Amino acid sequence: MLALALAALAADPLSPDYEGHCQSPRWSPDGRFLSWEVNYLERQAVELYVMVFGQGAPPRRVVPPGTGASSITSGFATGPGRMVVHELAWSPPALGRFVYASSGSAEDYDLYIDGVGRLAAAPGADGNAAWSPDGARIAFTSARSGQGDLYLVDLARIELPPLKLSGDAVASELYAAWAPDSRRLAFVGHTTQGDNLYLVDNVDFPAPRPLTEWPGVSTRPTWSPDGTKIAFYSNRDAPSRFDLYVLTPGGTPSRVATGVVMNARGPAWTPDGKHLVFVRDDPDNFDPVWAVPATDPSRARMVPTGTVGNGDIDVVRGPDGRAWLAVVAQGRVGDASRDFRRVYAVALALP
């Protein structure tokens, strides 16, 4: 039996009552901070918030320095209140920073390091940033060359132009994910024929090689904490359904769950690397949260979060030693009102 259950605490709401939907919760690597986005669909704006977890202080809204009129990008039009601030990626705890993308620039989407300023600015939208675990480099996707290619900024040489990691003439490269060794980088190559996973074995000598060569969409890789496995989503078996897969680089992927809700940041590993936590695409049961051992799909079990209408999630080991789940949900079981999605935290008892 899978020994995964709630601790004594029930799900607690963390985000205030916004007139928009919360999305993409993201723990800092040490579990001290939690970020989320609020999507205001009617005015086509996305706001970014960061809070200190467990101290009761209100969250801080993140606003790019020197913000001017926002640009028209990815369907978000110019106009008052329509700025988009999103896609936060945390640095290692020792640096105490994060990087994010925003349309606050008068040019296009740019990257910003909190407390520092704009990063590697150039014409063309930048986004999907990923900070290496050793803190030395930031990978991101940029349209500065005419399509979405992967670039790398060396923070010790921040004044130099970023290094281009990919250059497939018919593909866009997205969703960069660092291995724990800060040397390997997985990403998604998007083409008109489909999306597949690729791996750069050494970012100092980038030579991407395919990890999957499937029809359909394979996307949003995340590494296990020990760096031996990659989890991802794919609809290879049914175009209208996404399943959860795990692979060892160079090996054959194995399916560990069928019919999942894709997480904004990719599959969520538990801190010990033994399980994957996901939201099952099951509207009749209010899209419950489940967990599955990465090596034994038969032992998947529902996690009783006490929340309904679940969406994006993230998992971390907090300063108290416990594993914490952040989940965006429509509300809790028994709530009278379920208008907008909020962020909830649940302590998990892991084996």
C-alpha cells in the first residue's frame, strides 16, 4: 500500500480573495517562500505574488522596475491594467532571488531578476526562464533570433551576450529544465509535426539529442531530485488525453498514470524522489490529487487534500522537515462559495 496521506493539518487557503483565478504556485527550493500568479481574464492581465510561508504576512506583488505601458504579446493587448507578470523561477536559497518574465517593457516580454533589474534585454519576447541549481546560470527561451530558441546567461559574465544553446531551423525550444548537476538540460522541441523531449548533456558544449520521437505532444519535463529520471506529459496514446510518463535518459519511457491535468510547471516530484503527485482529469470527482510511485503505477492512490476543482500544484520539503503541497483549487469540500481559484497548502506525511 502507498503510505501517502495528509498530516493532521487540513488544507489552508493562503491567497487572498482576488477577482481572478490563481495559477502556477511555486515553492522556493527551501520551502520558505511561495509564489503564485493571478489571471484576470476579463482585463487580460496576470499579476505575480510572493509570500513568506507560515508567517501570516500578506503576499508582495511583484512589479518590474520602471514599468511603462505594456506591449501587445501573446494575445495580451496594451492598455491600463493589462500588464502580464508571470513565469517565476527561483534561484538557489543562498542567492535569495528569482527571475520572471513581464510585458512591463515598452518593447516586448523581458526577463527581470527581482531586486536587480532587466536581464539580457533584446527585441523579441523572452520567457520560460530556469535558474540552474548551482546558481551560476539562467536558461530561457527567446524570440530574438526570429523564433523560440534556447539561450543561456552566465551570471558571472552577465555583461556578455547570452549563449545560444539550440538552433533547429524548424523548431521552437521551450520548457527548459535543469538536472540537479547544473550541467544537463532537458527541453521541448516544438514543430508543426509535434512536440518531443531533447537533452543537452553538457551546456558548455551544447549538442541536443532526442529523448522521445513520438507523434503528438510530449512536454514539460521535470527531473527527479537525484537526477536519474525525467517525468513528462504526453498524448501519444490518445490525442484528447494527456498521460504521465517517466524515463531514464537513453531508456524507454514508461507510463505511470493515465488521464492527468497538465501542471503549469510540469510533473511534481516528492522531495525523496519516490513519488509523483498529480491532478487526475476526473471532473465527476472534482479533479482529485493523486500520488504514484515512479516505479510502480499499480500503487497509485488518491491524496485526500480536502479541496475540489484542483489544478496547478507544487511540492517541497519545508524548513520543518515535512513535505508541503501547494495546490490551486476552486475551494474546499463543503465551501458555500467557489467563485475563483485560490492557493491552498497541505502537509503530506510521506514514508
